[in-house]
Amino acid sequence: MNMIERILNRRSYRGRYENTPVPREDLKKIMEAGLAAPSGCNKQTTSLIAIDDPALLERLRAVIDPPAGATAPAMICVLTQKIFAYRDRCFQVQDYAAAIENMLLAICEMGYESCWYEGHITDEDKIGRKMADILGVPQEYDLVCFLPIGRAAEKPRPAPRKKAFEDRAWFNGFKAE
């Protein structure tokens, strides 16, 4: 599958995972893909923590409510720092979003499944901070996302239908041509 096909066929996986460890070399490649993403003014506001220790995964899962990625043999937590690039501009959201998309594509390319969990842990219940505390993350970082990673134990659902291209993309102006 070429890169365009990979992008067009990637989907979020919310099913059960096989109980097969993800090799550290694979986790490192996935994180390297994330860290290779563009970064506003090269401030590199995104940091990553891979977790493959079963006991630590259980401690993290204990604070994720409602549960998500509960059977994944590994996860990557995405951290961000608010670093101003120029004037009052900070591109941390764009930075970590680009890093996450790179990782999701790398995960898919390597035959694993995942899902971007962000809103789930950044709500008022501050699950991201609870996870960060378990991982020893300093207060100046926010844990904004986690990606469960593993082989699918059940058949992934087909990608959801997207709106028609013509309803969301145009040439030479809004709804032009």
C-alpha cells in the first residue's frame, strides 16, 4: 500500500488487542515518526513516553474512566509544553497534532492498530494529569493524548464514511467551480 492509500484507509481502532508485546524497536520507530513532524518555529513542544511495562499500564488504566485501550500491550503518551514561538503565538496544538498523525500512520504501516484519545483525558476530571503524575511528568508539561498500540484481536471496523469531496474541498474559492 502506498502512502496515499495508507492515509485514505487508516481508521481508529477501539476494539480488543491481542496479548502480544510490541517490540521496543517498533515503539521507538513510531516515536521517531512522531518527533519528525513539523513544529512551529521549530520550538519542538511535543514530547513522548512509551509504556510497555504491564504493571505500569495497569496503573495508568486504573485512572482512565471510562476505560479506553484497556487491552493494548503498549501505549504512547503525548506531552506538550506551552512555549511561545514569537510574540504571543504558541503552536503546541499544531505541533502535537502533527506528531500524533505521523505516529498513527507509522502504527498502521507497521501492522498495529490505535486510536487518538485526547478529549477523553483532557476534560474537567483531569485524567491526563493523573496519568502524568503516575509517569513522573513535571507540572510544566501537559499529557494531552494517549495512543494504545497493539495487534487487533478482532476485525477492525471499516473506516467511517466521509462527506463527499465536493462538500468539503474546492478549487479557487469557497464552493467555487
